[in-house]
Amino acid sequence: MEETKTNEGKAAEMEHAIRHEIKVKIEENPVYYSSLKEKLEELIQARKSKQMDIIDLVEALREKVNDMRNTSQKSEEHGMTREQYPFYQMVEKELGEEDQNALKDLTHIQTEMIQDQAVIEWTEKEDVKREMRKRIKHQLRSSKINKDKIEALAQRLMDLAAVHYKK
């Protein structure tokens, strides 16, 4: 590809690359990529309303690209695998940042349980999914998550499990 010369061209290219990455990976980590999408929209809106010049936009977009490249490093910093980190972020979004160690423990327990339950083609087997969802909800009930949110969160965690642990 020919090297882009103008800042406007660089910004457009980076915006396109970020949007593509979000589209491709949002199911892998909905919390992170939804947040990234919102931040991207804010940056684009700030540029359109002349609150930001093109050089600042290019720099902000470059930071977002670098942030996307470092997601696996973030999971390692939290003591998790790339597959576990989206579970952590999803539960953290509901719990807040109260007790990081309890949150990490809950994430490890849930992902290990999912891996133990995940048999070949488990996403097609209702009995396996039902048992997995039951165990996830049991773990969530033992945490400080609002009881009204457990059912919806368990379903979102099941959706994540289907993406990361499908056999």
C-alpha cells in the first residue's frame, strides 16, 4: 500500500483500521471493544466539531492502535490468559473495582469450570449449556453482584464462553 502523506489520510486509515478491528473482535471482548468504539466516536465527533486539530486526532488514534496491540499484555499483568481477561472485564463492569483479588479468583474459578464442562460441540448441547449456566450463576450469587443482574450477566458470560472455549 502506498504510504499516506497527509495527516487527514493517516487519520482516516487509522480510523478504518480501528473500526475493522472492533467489528472483527467485539465478540471476543465486548466490554473492551464497546468502550473502544465509544472512545473512537468521541474522538471523531471532537474533530468534526473543531475541538481537536488533525495532529491531535492522529496522535489519539495512534494511542488507541497501540492500546489494541497491548491487550494480551494487560491480561498477563492481571495474571490471566487472553481468553480469561474478557470474563474479568465483564464481571468487573458489574462489580466495579471493589476487590481485585476476589474478582480475579471469581474469573479463574469460572473459566476453569467452563473449560471443565466444555466438551466437543458443547455449544449445541442444551444440557451442557444449562449445567454450565447454573454453575456460573451459583458463582455469581456468591459474589457481591446485584441479584437482579445475575441472569443477564450469566448469559453474557455464556456467550463469551462460546467464543473462547468452543470445541
